Amino acid sequence: MYDELIRCFREPMNVCEGYITADIARLGKDRTVLCVWRGLSCIDIIILRQKRQDEVKAEIQRLMNQHGVKLSNVLADADGVGGGLVDSLRCREFMNGSKAVRGSQYQNLKADCYFKLGELIDKNQIILPIRYQEDIVKELELIRRVNPDADGKLKATSKETISQRTGGLSPDFADAIMMRAYFDLVPNYNKYAFI
């Protein structure tokens, strides 16, 4: 998997539809990480530290205008502090623990998206910015397939487990990148699919 991940760091193609994915933090130690995408190419990553929801909302709106991203292609983590931002911005919400898209073999939406991201990386379809290569590789390498419990569902390493193993590291880059897979699992079929 490491070799496949390293191949993801190359120049992006800017001819595809735009997306923004956002792992939201607020005033704590975690970072808000905003990823701007053209298709499956992450063309920019913005890191915000200790910003209020209105400041994060303004930055997302600026990025939408700058890159021509429609609101239906903006996805923010709605668990915890991100819920207020989703309500205010009226973008799509990502609920980590919600039901998986591809069926009952996945523990939740987050696991489903991490497995889909792994498939996209294996197929060499994801492009990530070289500037954050070290941080992204470090975080994505921490995400592993967890042995299924008695229920047999596929699971990914939890944020809590990563935090315990790393002395408090939050996989903010990894989660913001993982959310891009959501649009491959739940596509917009036309311009009116979600406004």
C-alpha cells in the first residue's frame, strides 16, 4: 500500500468538476483541514487553526468562489462541532457513524469511504499535493483494516485508537481526504440532484 500511496503525489489535472471536503475543528488542538478537488485531484489543502465557525464558513465560501465549486459538491464533517457549520453553510453533511452506502458489510459510512479511498489509491486515480506528502502519508498509514468482530463488518482504525497510539494525533488530513470518496459512492446525477 505504501508504494500506491506515494504514486498519488503528482501534478493535478484541473479539467474536472470541483469539490471541497472539510474536516472541521474549532478552538481546540485539532486542525480544520479543507481540501479543494478537481475530480480526484486534490489541488489545494488549507489548514485553519483555532477558527470559529463563521471564519471557517467564510473560508469555504471564498474557496467555492475561487474554484467554481457548487454547494452540492461541498461536504463537511457534521459530527461534533462541524454540525453547526453544516447548518449555517447548508452544505452536504458527513456523519462518520451513519449507515454505509455500499451495504451492511461496512461498519459505518467512514469505514465505507476509507475502503473506497483505498480502492481509488490502488487504481492510481487519486492525486495529492506534494507539499503535505509527509503529513498525509503519516496519517493514512495509520488507517488500517480492523479485524471484524462477531458481526463480520469491515472496520477502519478509529480516531480514538490513532490518538492513543500517537500521543494525541488527530488524522485531520486523512479524514478530509477520505471524505472525497463519498462523492464516488453518492454521486450527483445532475445539477439539480442537491442544491
